[in-house]
Amino acid sequence: MIVEIEQLTIRALMERSFSLYESLPALGYVGDLPRSYSEIRNDVQKLATSLLDRGVKKGDKVAILGENSPNWVVAYLAVVYLGAVAVPILPGFTDSDTRHIIRNSGAVVIFVSQNQRAKIEELAKSALHTIYSLENFSTQNLKKDNLKALEKTIQSLIRKKGTEPSAEEILNQFPEPEPDDLAAIIYTSGTTGHSKGVMLTHKNIASNVVNSIEKFPIDHRDRFLSILPLAHTFECTGGMLCPLCVGVTIFYMRGLPTPQKLLSAMETVRPTAVLAVPLVIDKIYRKKVLPTMQGNKLIATLYSKSFFRKNLHKLAGRKLKKSLGGKLRFFMFGGAPLNEDVERFLQEAGIQYSTGYGMTETSPIITINPLGKAKTGSCGQAIPGIEIKIHVTNEQTGEGEILIRGDSVMAGYYNNEDATKEVLLTDGWLKTGDLGYLDSEGFLFIKGRSKNVILGPSGENIYPEIIEQEISQSPYVQEVIVYQSEGKLVAKAYMDSDVLDQELEGKGIDGAQTKEFIAELLEQIRKQVNERLPQFSRISKITDHPDPFEKTPTNKVKRYLYTSQSGA
């Protein structure tokens, strides 16, 4: 679909949708009647005037801290509508990180849910003057000198019209945001432990939406179930702004999306499309599909044969689609690559899917795989308006660091000029820090992060992420990290306790025997994985890691905590 707007701003995007789809359902909780696009427009304009009345002006920073909800979307749109800058904060951030973001950004207002309220109770020396409840938009004023900032404007309009002005009439008295105005600051908590505020302009985000929609086959007949945090730019752009841009209805879940609640929500909403990280389908495949294929000796034998496997996958695919509401057209995966065996299952099961590649610094979408024509192992082709270049470091394979250029590339890191200069080159190219290559058709293949690459015995590039994918194909392994210790490749694996407990119970193993059994199991996994790997990237040892690995709020493992040379 082609989306045309006069200027690249989020306000222009939404005004187009509010006009085209005013009577269609827009946002709602699972099980509730969704509010229409017309109602959302009224809510956004009303809240925007409320912000103006509390002294919020163009360029001011406004934080949003809370779980996914229709009101989260309204708050975000109200902020960017009047040219203020949204500062979404992931609910998974720690209390101290949350307070740092509020202080560092200079936020003057915050929208906060009741569940997150405790994080800001101890906040001192910040610019905050107003707190809005995300549940009902009630306010708590921390300072009195910012109240009734609209009084003169309203009185002036009353004198001209003779009646109380509408929210739209009040907003029209103030300048609209321009394409180059800052729209959002997204704080990322990277795997290296450093948090940076990514500055995204209206042009960055709006161009990303418009260009992605050309490759993203959705329209007003679709229903989305939102399961990723809105404060993450993948969900904010791909799961909120893109669908709203074409009249899609979006539903949100109350509380955390546990597997049982997710299935129940799927049955209720019957979504046609779901944005997810690969971990979602990976868990379904390993916990629901594989056990049925491997639990019976005859089926397990048949499953090892290509012809029977494909037919068993088709049957499993029909059951899975029915359990997900029966109307699902496709999954859209981002944030990490799909494991090869999971991708094969989706293809053979007849489940449509697409994968993509992006980063917060690019608003975020860079590539999308054509739906129904996804190239296995790749993350697709560049969306319109994006250029991709490989700074080749391996002439034989064509691999190197991925560079990106286009209107979606960030303005820089907030209050961090040194970090900005490290990644933004003078000719407009962004250094992603990711390694990969482009094939002859322009499909991008990601190999790993440049900072994670390990040099092999003869100078070969070893990508730990690829080895981790191989190890993760074992149903016993839930999480794994590969690194180099004393010149050898080793791995730490966090086992899937459900699968492991069933195995231990079935074999009558308990007590002191458990540790020995796990060690033997990991050694067996190591040997199986090594058979699929080239000689220079084979693992010398896999050890049991008893606890889940510590992760960032975007669910990426903090590798630096576990990959020291000492093996600590």
C-alpha cells in the first residue's frame, strides 16, 4: 500500500488515518469494544490541550512509563501531536535506570501506570512538574506555577467566537511539529551495559512507517494483537504506527502475556497478524510441536524422514493456526534471527511469516522479507528509502560491517556527542556494529555482532550467535552463550527445567545422579552440534548454567557478564 502525506510528521500520518477510518475500530483491550479512530482523535486532542494547559510546549520532554494499553498510545500521540518529545521507558528497566532516564532526558511531565508508580517515588532533582495517571489521565501537580497556561488563549478564542473553543481549535493556535523536529528519545539498554538515548525526528519515524507499509501487507481489515512492549521501537513503529496508518484494529492484553493468557487472547481476538520476537514461535515449536513428534518411537522414526516430516508439520500447522484463533494470516518476526529448524517448520506447516532487521537507531525497520517468499536464513531486502552497504572485511565471503543510510537514520544520541560520532559517519552512513553480507538479489544475511566475533586458530571469523543457534535446537537447552576461554570455544547452557524434569522422572534419576546425567547430556549435545559445524568453530565444552542469564529490558543477554577469558 502507498501512503501519501503532505509532510513527514506523525501528526500528518495520524490526521490522514483519523479522516479515512474515522468510524472503524482502532484501539481496545482484549474482550472490550474498541474505541473508534474518531474517538481516539478526540482523546488525543483533548489530552494534548491538557498538556498545553500545564505549560508543556514544543520541544519539551514527556516520559511514558507503563504497560501496553490504549491509553499508552493516546499519551504518545498527544505528546508528538503538539511537538513535544516522547520519552518511552520500558517497564523492565530497574528503578535506578528509570530515574536516570527521567533526569537525563529533562522530562517535565510523566505518564505512569499504577504498577510502575513506585519507581518515581524516590525521584529527586528532576524537572518533573506534573504526573499523569495512565489509567485515567488524572493529574498530580508537583509545582503550581505551570497551571492554566492556556487561560489567555481560551479567553481570546471565546472573545472571537463567543463560545467555548474545541480542543482542535485550541491546538490550531499553536505551531505544528515540523519533519526535522525531535519526536522521541528512546533509551536503549545495550548488552554492554551502557544506556544511550536515541534521538528520532518526525521524519525518521514517519518515513520509516510510510516506507515499511509498501512492503508490509496489512490494511483496515486486519486485527493485531499487541504482545511486545510499546516502549520498544519495533512495537511502537511496526506494531502501533504502521497498523494505525492503514486503519488496523489493535488489541492489548491486561497484565503480562503469559502463554495461557496469550492463547486465550488469541481465541478472543482471532488476530490476522502478530508481531513477535522469534522466542515466541521457538517456544511453541519446542514445547508443543517437537514433544508430539519425539514422544512416540514410530512417529519419531517417521519424523526423521523428509516426506513424513513435511506431512506431520502440515498437520501440526493446522492445529497451531486453529489454537491461535483460526484467522492468522502471518507472523512478523524481528529482534533476532529465526532458528533454522523453526523456519523450516513454519514453511512446511504452511504458516505465513516474514522476518526483518532493524535497530532503534533506524526507527527501526531496515529490511523486510517478502511475505510468502521469505528467503531462508535472511532478514529480507531493504525497504524503500534505505541504502545498505557492506564494509567488506572478508573478501572471500563478502562479509563485513553493515552500514545504513536513509531518512530513518537517527539524529544522534541525546547529550552524547562522542557516542554519536562513533557510529554516524560524515557522509550520512550509520555503522550498525552488525556483521553480514548481501546476496545477488539484495537479501541481507546477518552473521553476528562485530564486538562478539572470535578469531579462529587460522584467523577465521567465528560468530558465536550462529553456534548458539545450533545448540538452542536441542529441546533441553533454553538459553546458551558461546565464548572463548583459554584459547578454546566453550559454552554455558541454561537448561529447560520442564523438559529436563520429565526426562529425569522418566529415567528414574534423582539426587546425586542428576548432575552426572546433565553433564553427559551436555556432552552428547556438544558432539551432535560439532558434527554440523566446521572444524575451526567446534565447541570444546558445554557447562550447565543453573540460572537464567541476566538480560536487558529488551530481552537480550548481557553477554559481557558471562564471557570473560577466565570463564567466570
